[in-house]
Amino acid sequence: MNGALIRLYGLPITRIVHLTADRFHEDDPEAYYTFDKNPVLLPPTLARLIERQIAEGRRHSAVGALPDSEHQALLLPGRLAGRPRSPGGLAAQLAKHGLPTLAARNTALFGMAGELPPIIMCDLFGIHRNTATQWAALAQDSWAGYLAALRNNSDG
């Protein structure tokens, strides 16, 4: 689930560990997760993973069982009740499984920069407007060159 959130939406690990279960909702047959103010349609497999995490996520902390209210608040509860999982620990676990986080996040953001206006990227993913504008310019330059190359190849 965590690797998918990084690869699909470019979310940083520091944000993933603070995601809460109440932001997930289903509108049969689709499922959404609301990042900030914007609900985002989830792929069915990711929706099932999030559902499973909510239903079966960790129910014990370092000091005993988590109350249901604290368990359900965070998608990734930490060792201490009511606290999120450690971003460093999550990054290490993903790296152990061959899922580099920074490269995956940058790839996802670059892909979205070619499709979404910078202001939407700022709202959805919490990146600064200057960063979103720079990524959009880079993505447009890349697509323009690619499309020109395709056009030249089809002409000749």
C-alpha cells in the first residue's frame, strides 16, 4: 500500500504515516481517499489494500492493545498508541523490498506534472507552487520534444 501511494501519487513518507482512515470512503463500486480537500479515485487494488489495512492494521502498541478509536485514526499506527509509524522505519522497510522512495516519488510527480495544472498539484500533493510550476515546465518540454520526434519519424 505504501509503495503504491508513493508511486501513484508522489506522496512523501512523512505524509503517508499521517494518513487517517476517516479520509477513505467508498461509493460503490469506486473508492476514494481525500488528500487535503480533494477526493482522489483509487485503483481497485489499492482500495482493497487500504480497506484491509483499516480492518486488520496493527492493534497493539509497545505498551499493549490499542483502543479501537486510536487504532482507526491512523492508517499506520506506530509503536506508541495514537502516534504514527516512524517515517525512517517505513522507508527502511520499503528499501528492504527494493522500493526506493525518492526516485519513485520524483517519477510520479514528473508524470503528473505533464497532466495536471501546477495549482492542482500544490493542493493535492502539498508541494510548493514554484516547485509545481518548474516540474510542469520540465514535463511540457519533455512531451514537446517527444511529440516532435514522433511527428518527424512518421513523416519520414
